[in-house]
Amino acid sequence: MEKREMVYYKLDKVDEKILDMLQENARVSLKDIAEQVFMSPTAVGARIDRMLEEGVLEGFTTRLSPEAMGHYIKAFINLAVEPEQKEEFREYINGVLNVVECNCVTGDYSMLIEVRFPTTTELDHFIGELQRFGKTKTQIVFSNYVKHRCKYWKVPSAIKDTNV
């Protein structure tokens, strides 16, 4: 895995407007963005390419509705994995398509896993498989107040003003 120094990419007002528009609709045309930021489509494309190269933009994706595809059960599973099992666990968890996200975390448990399943029976079976790696604690989601979002975060002015 390549190590990169963490450096804040300096967004200007035009970059912010471009990101706003792309997050609202990733299929918006360069022409439409250009009209809003008073630049040529070529210049807008160059800014987008630069943000992709710098890692500000990771790509463009399609969001699916798990519920519409029959995956009604959303759960978060805490798992205590012993350090010597982490590599075996990593290989296993990467192959489970029902896993939405898996994070190594601090606290009593070492992993936090977000999953989607059609039924609680299938979730229960998965938890049983996970327990070969360690103790689990599961929370099933009843409702969602804030959908997953990843809006860009503006760097606070206190940080902008220093040479970080």
C-alpha cells in the first residue's frame, strides 16, 4: 500500500461550486458546470481531473437502494479479532458481499462491520461464521435519521491561516 503524506488540497470557491454540483448530480455536464462557474468546459474538466489526481475526488459512482434489492436488514457488528488472526480475517471479510464496510477501531472490539441482509436468519448465520474470529456484539438498525453522506468538509479558517 502506497503511503502518502496528508496534505490539505486548497479548494477555492470555483472548486467548491464544482464539488457541490457533482455531489448533487454526478452526471451533470461540464457545460452546465461551466455556465455556473463562468469558465469554459475545458477548464472545468481540467479542475475535475486535478481533483481526481490529488485524491479530493475518488471517482464517480452509482448509489443503489439495498431495500429495493431485498436487503432490508441493516446491522452493525462489533468483532474482537486477535492480532494474529487479522490477516485471515481480512481475506475472509473481503469476500463477503453483504459487508458494506469494515473498519478497524479502538475500544473493546477491534472491528466494526456494517452489513446488509435480506433476513435476520441470514444475518444470524453470518454472525455465527464471524464468531470463529472472536466475540461479537450486534446492533440491528430500526430507522435512519441521516442517510450516508460524504459532503466535502471545508477546512476551518483557523487551519487555512496557518502553514499546516
